[in-house]
Amino acid sequence: MSPAPTAAPAAAYLPDTASTRHYIGAWSVLSVLQYFLAEAVVAIGWAGPRPYDLRTGYISDLGALHCGVHAGRQVCSPLNWLMNASFVIQGLGLLLGAVLLTSGLLCVAARHGARVDRAHRKPLLAAVWVRVLTGAAGAGTVVVGLVPEDAGSPWHYVGAITYFLSGGAALLVLGILWLRQTGMAWFILVCGGVSLAALATGLLTRMSVPEPGTLERLMGYPVTVGMAAAGLVIAQRVHRHRKERRAAARAAAAIS
């Protein structure tokens, strides 16, 4: 007599996607969207001889501490503290997400009912790399906020490149990981690809292009938007599982 089939292999398991840890992690990643509001407010408060232009002005100019000439550009950002605080908050959100969102969750977040199979190491390894790269991107933008461009330290530029490079790479790996789970994977892949392509262009041209502000935003904006999109997918999965758990608890209470 053949043994009865089991519902799932013993090596497969379902992470606790409804946990408070994952709930906080998902919203931490989504919090990166505050950057766009902060940038808009700081740009409006620009006090240079000419209005701030998103096409030609560097993002870091908005966080410059002093008014005057920096690297041949006239900069004056009275709300520099807000821009730098936004960089730090964005970075901390990514760092917190990298710590709180487990590799198991990342493997199943994009498809309801999916399980983690320990026998297949590649998805788990990819998820680990997503967390490492996301954490590195978060650390990079924290450095950008703590060390403004006119602070006289090369760490500002190291932090910026780390954010662009690690953030774009994290999105590429995550997009591949989710490719067969959700259509959002293609959007995340495009965000990562655009960011890395723009970064390569900036490094090759040393930013000597007609619109350096546009090029720099093609490096940074896709990372922020892509991370927020990933956070939304994860938050939806966590919310659905938490809702199902509450409904089951209410049903059990009604029966008893």
C-alpha cells in the first residue's frame, strides 16, 4: 500500500508573515517615500541667486550647510537640515527593513500561499543578498545625511555611490526573485536597471552632461520608488495574513 500523500514536503514551511516584526519592517521600507515631500519643500525654500532647477541642480546641493560657491555652483539651501534629516530617515527605514524583514518572508511575500523550500537554496540566498544590499543602501544614505557635500569629507560621495549601487543591485535581485510571483517584479527590475545604467553613465562621463540633476535623479529616484513598491507588496501580504488571522480568531471565539 502506498503512503498517503502529504500536503507539502517536510522541508517546506510558511514564515509567520503576520508577525509584528514583519509589519514594522514593511512600513519602514515604505517610509522612504517621505523623501519626495522633503525634497519638494526644501527646493521651494531655495535661496540661491536663481531658482533651484531639478534638471541642473544636484540633490546634495539641497543639503549643503553654507551659502556660497561649491564646486563651481551657487548653492544656498536654508532648509538644509530638513533635506539631511530626510536622507537619514530614508536610510534608517531601509536599514530597519533589512533587519526586520526575514529572508523567508522575502521569498513568499509576492505570492499568497507560497512556501519556503529549504531544499532550494538559491531563493533564500537571493533573499539574503537583497537584505544585505538594502542595508548597505540604507547605510549609504544615512552617511549622505550626516556628512553634507560641503562638509569637506569624501564620505558624502562614498555614501551616495553606495546608495545608488547597492540600492539598484538590491532591486535587480529582488525583481528576479519575484519574477514568477508577481507582475510588480518587472517594475522593480526596471527601477534597478535604470538606476544602475544612470550610475554607470554618471561615472563614465563624470557627470559632465547638460542636465546633471536629471542624471542624478535617474540614479536615485528609481531606487526610492522601487523600494517603496517592494514595501507595498510586502505590506499587502502582511496585512492580508493579519486580517485572515483575526478573522480565524473571531470565528473560533464565536464557536466556543
